[in-house]
Amino acid sequence: MPEKNKQHTNMPTPELSRELTLFHITMMGLGMMIGAGVFLGMGISIGRSGPGGVILTFALNGLLAMLTAMSFAELSSAIPRAGGAYNFARIAFGRGTSFLAGWMEWFASTVAGAMYALTFAIYTMHFLDAIGWINTTALLEKTVAVAIASLFIFINYKGSSETGKIGAIITMGQTLFVITIGFFGIAAVVQDPSRLENFVPFMPEGWDKILITMGFTYVAFEGYEVIAQAGDEAIEPRKNLPKAMIYSVIIVTFIYVLVAFATVVSVKAGSEGIDVEPWAWIGQYEEKGFGEAVGRLMPYGNFILTLAVIFSSTSALNATIYSGTRASFALGRDGMLPRFFSKIHPKNNTPHGALVASSCIILFVAAFLPTADVASSASIMFLFLFFLVNLCVIKIRRSMADELEYGFMLPLFPLPPLLAIVCQAVLAVWLVHMSAIAWIVAPIWIVSGVMIFWGYSRTRAHVGEHEIQIIDEEKSASSDEKKYSLMVAVSNPANATELVQAAYHISGAKDARVELINMVAIPSQMPLEMAGQYVKTGREAIYEVMLYLSLHFPVNTTIRYCRNVARGIVSAIREKKTKMLVMGWHGKHKLGIFSVGSTIDPIIEQAPCNVVVLKNCGGNKSFKRIFIPAAGGPNAGFAMEVASMLASGEPDTKITVGTIKNPGRNGFNLEDFVKTQCKKRKLEKSLFDFKTISSQSTIESLIKESSEYDLVIVGISNKPMLSQVFKSSIPEELAKRCDMPVMLVKAGGGMQSFIRRWI
């Protein structure tokens, strides 16, 4: 194990107490979502998109929020730890991306906390000023903002139980006040149905304005991500975290639509002072429009609105302090930030080091900085985070589903996260119209995070539970990085030599450099630090192959350990920019859900390179007669290319391309196929013979024909392996049943391989 990681192996991992129930964490999410921002944005949204537009704005934003909330729910149920998006990115994309995720979430949450503290101060002081109790000033507002922020910092310091209880009480209060406003709107319509005419025209400003108001008010749905931060403190997190996220989004969407409805019908057309359409009258007051409307809707409307905003801002302040603290705690816990951030108070069991650091940012921004543009920066970073989390749920489901225990899995995968990614990208770009400064502040914070990661975090980060680590790596002195990279995956000395012959011929044909890799699979019940005791067999296998190949080609060797061999190999392929992978297969698989094997199936599906899988090819066998079954599939042409590599330097090798023609069916033109592939892949046409076999049974005929050859090269079906649970494709069925030496091949390249390489 590298020295930089040894220093961390015996360190105790800080742990938080589990005290938060489903009710507490649901209220925590609601508390952050039902913030003062929705009240400030209601009047502007009505003015921009009209009475129907404001209803659709909140309904569609709720739907969009649900897409990402389900991604958070799935990942939180499988990875229930404090850190949220940081943990998801760590497992999906590695340390660098995860550090930026945690870094951005820390910034966004803490700055949002300062904004909520200022919102509380502004509304409270203005209300007291309105009733004549005090003369408000900017200095007094800043002082109150610092005071209320300090109070909730102290509440968070007291512990998660107190935080959850206080937050739940405040959230219940704010929810009650907001719902009260909505029910007054319904009551007004029941008493005077003519108020529904306020919705005519429904979309006076056009349908395109909805996108503008959605982008403006999307920040009102931020909050469900704070629930993911409670992974270390929630009771039954695999069950309760997904429920809390989904419940909170459903509840808040209903409340927002209800309040938007009440706002539109609160003003009666033609009443005193209303000389334009009601929606236009509300919209002309911009951010104050909601207050003006509610003041006419219900008795003591301004007083109730002030209470609602006070409750909302303090609830959101409590949630953002909690979220920002847990994000920085996770960075400190994993060595990404100094150990100070991971300190836990021995009495309160709270991460007081991270809380102190977060508090400094909140108090500084609340006391000295204008928050409007910085808050927009926080919104952009939330959108960046949501974008990243939706990528993470796709990546983790594809590569690690069999390693994790899920409490919830989102339906119609991967459609929801893909839709969310597109929508969030559009909204993030649109935010430039709200604040150009935000697009300056956000990159500066991100660049500073990159510098901290490369200057400090990269070499100090602890080993992650699902991380792939290098045990031993050697490069040949003559290795040329520009050469064609051939990776040979070896597992044990017994079958290592069967990889040599194919690797030798392919390396010679491609003038390649060879990467020998052994992935050490560590059982889930064993700590990763015990990987050393599993290394010996893999090292012997690598040396066995090196004896044959190192005299002819530059050979690099790597031994790594991980929880899942397939994921480890695919990760190494991406890292080393491998062009072709060669690996062995024993020809059997234990579980019926796999077409070829639990390790090989995911490699074939996910590897962004050419793949060659060998079966029964050991024992110094001579391959003078090669058979390639073809029916026009995409990988049959690559099978011809591999056969020509094996024939390189062996002039008497005979390659036959054959197809089965079923009587009564139109078969494809085999000769045209071979000519096309030879031209496309620059192969010598004289190397190949053609053979057409008439038969009713494709598989049986191919097996019989294969017995006459030394080697069968089969192009793998492009169907997902797990889609073949009930009926294997012809290539895989032939490979399993054929007793002769077999090579399964899959061609890489194209857009699909590009996506696999980078995502």
C-alpha cells in the first residue's frame, strides 16, 4: 500500500449519533424549501408569466425537483452517510470530482444561510417599523441578522436532536401560516366565484415566459438535498431518507401551487385602487406584490405574512447551517480538508470543527457582504450539484448496482435523471440574465477548490470504501505512451499462460505496449486495508505472463484492489486509455442472470475499448484453421480483424467466414459483407474463405461446424447482457456450448464508447 495512505489505516472514523426520525428529516427538507424566496418571487412571477403562468411555474418546477429528488433518494438509500452529493461523486467519479461537489455544497449552503438571516432581519425590522415600535436602519438589520444566525449556530452546536426538534417546530409553524394563506384564497373563491375570472387570460404574456419564471423560482425547491446530509444521524436511513425526500417535494409543490392560486384570486377586479387586470396589479409591485395581495385577501394579512416569512427564513437558516456543516464535516472526515473539520464534540456529539468554519462564512456574509449576487452564485452551484448527482445515479447504477444495498430505486431508469440534466443545464445558463456577477463568483470558488485539492487534498484523502487503490505498479523503461495499448487481465497462474498466445500475436500486429493488470477482489466483510494478504496469487500470475511477453514487447504491470473486479478493470481501462482488453473465461457462470459471467458481462457492456475474451485457448494450441460465424452483426467485422492479427506471421493459417441459411428465409450476402469489412478495416481479402450452410437449427449447425476448426471467433451481441436472462443470443449460446477454443470479441469506438470512456 502506498505510504501516503498507510498513515490513515488505524485512525478511528468519527461517527455521529442516530436520533433523527422520518418526521424530523422531512421537516428539515421542508424547512429549507419553504424559504422566504418564494414570497419574494411570487409577485415577479405573476407579472412575468401571468396568472396561469405562475401556477404552471410552481407545478412544473415541482415535477423537475421530483426527478432529481428521486436521484438523491436512490443514492441516499444505498449510501446513507453525511456528505450527500460529495459521497455520491466520490464513489461515482473519484476524489477530485467529489471534493468539488462537497466544496460547492458547502459554499452554497452557508451563503444561503446568510441570505436567510438577512431576510429574517429585514422583514422583522420593517414590521416593527411599520407598527411604530422602532426606526430601522441598515446597521440594525445587519446586527439582527448576525444575532439570529448566532442563535441558530448555537442550536446546531447543541446537537442533531435539538436541531431536528427546533427545526421541526419552526417548520410546522411556517407551514401552518402558509397553508392558512392558501385556504383564505379558496374561501374567497367559494364566497365570490367571480374571482376565478382573474385567470382570464390564462397566459397573457405567452408560454415562453414560463421558462423565465421557472429559472427564477427554482431555488425555492432547493432543500431535499439537505436530507441526504442526515445519512449518519437518521434512524433507518435506507428507508427514511428516500421517503423524506419524496414527501417533502410533494408537500412543498402542493403548498406553492395553493399559495400561487390564493395570490392570484386575492385581488378583486374593479375594487378600490385596481384600475388594471388583477394579475398586472400584483405584478407591478414586483417582489412586494405577494405582500400587497395578501394584505387585501385576509384580515391582518400583513401581520400573518410577516410571521410566515419569519418562520420560513429561520427554518431555512437552521437547515442550511446543518447542511453546510455536514458537507464540510464529510470533507474533513475523509482527509480532504484539515482534521479540524472532522472534530466531533465529546458531549454534544456534533461536528463542532466544521460548524465553526461554516459559522465564520455565514456571519461574515451576513455582516459585511451584499447577498443578492452571492445568493445567485449559490443557486448556480446548487444546479451544478443537482446536475452532477443525476450523472452519479446513472454511473453508480450502471457500474455498482450489484455492490450496493438499495432501499429505493427510481422508476423508468435512466429517463428521470436524463430529463433533469437537460432542464437544469437550461436553467443554469439562464441565470446569467439574473446575475452576471454570479457567473464570476462561482468560477472563482470552483477554481480555488481545484487549487486546494491539488495542493492539499489529493495526497491526504483517506481510502474510500468503494475506492480502487494501486498496490503495486511498474512501468517498462522502454514503454512508449504513444503506442497502441493492449491490456491483459490476469487472475491466477493456472490460466495465465492461455492469454499469452493471443496477446503475443495481437501485440505484434499492433506494435503494442502491454499492460498486465491484476485486480484483487476484497470481500465486503473485510476492510480494504487487509488487501495485502490477497496479492500473492495475482503477482505470481503477472510474472508468469511476463516471462513470455517481456522479451518481445514493453510490458507494464499493475496490481490494484477493490470491491468489484469488473469495475476495477473498467476504471483502469479509462485511466490508461487502453485500446484493447484481453481476458480469460472458464466457460461457466454460477448465476443464471448472467449471459457469460458476473465479472465479464459488465466489462463487455461498459468497457470503452475493444474486448477479446478467451475460452479454452491455453496449452500452446496452434490455430491454423479459424472459423468466424457471421450474420451481419456489428462485431463480426471485428472478429475478422482479430483473426487477421492471429494469422500475422503465420502464412498457412486459413480463416473461414461462415453463415447459416435457413430454408425459406432470405439470408444476407456473405461475400459482400466480407468485401465491405475488408475495405473498411484494411484487411487482405485473400485471407478469408466463405461458407454458407443450409440448416433449420442455427446453433446446432454452428456447433457442429465449429468442431472442424482449431479456433472459433465470435462477435458478441450488442444487446445488454442482462436483457438475455431468459434467452441467450446466438453468439453467447455458441460460446458457452462449443467445446473448441473460442474467442468472444466486441469492438469499441464510436459515440457509445466515447460516452462510456468519459461518463
